[in-house]
Amino acid sequence: MEVILGVLLFWLPCCILVAWIAGQKRRSRLGFFLLSALLSPIIGFLAVLAVPARVPPSPKVAARAMRKCPECAEAVLNEATKCKHCGSALSPVKPPGVLKSLLWGPVAER
Ligand SMILES: [Zn+2]
């Protein structure tokens, strides 16, 4: 009984540590916690070290996102109010919020 309790007292903090590291790398805390709890904290620790940190799209990248001019179909910046190719007036597009960009990915790739 004491062995099981000792393992649990060691196992659980290690799982929490792995989940914390995953959170620092913007990865799923719950996923890595469950991976560590079900398999082993060692496997969870190696997995969380192996995955690269998720980098949110920077505001600079979102601000430089392009769209198509409705008149000449050339690429113009989202915040442009006048097309640099044909000179037609454009309404500026607001950059997406953090949640929207996380759900749908960078605007430039669409
Ligand atoms: Zn144009």
C-alpha cells in the first residue's frame, strides 16, 4: 500500500510538471497530463520536449495580411484604403482576433 501511495505521490507531481511545461509551450495541458498519467511521466516529459512550441501569429504578420482588390484582383494590404494598382477606393479590413486566427490560421495563407 505504501509503495502505491509513494508511486502516486511521485507520479502525480510529475504529470502536473509535464502539463505545466506543455502549457508553457502553448500545447494541450490536459493532453500531456493524460499522456503522462496513463503511460508514464517519463514518456510525457520526452514527448513535451520533442514537440516544438506553438507560436501565435504575430500582430505584425496579421497586419501585413493581403487581400484581393475587387476591381483589379491584385493583392493589396488588408488595411489599405486605396488600391496601389488601380487606385480604386477600398474599405480597410480589421485584422482577426487572436481566437479567430488560432481557429482559422494565418490570414495570409487563405
Ligand atoms: Zn485594384
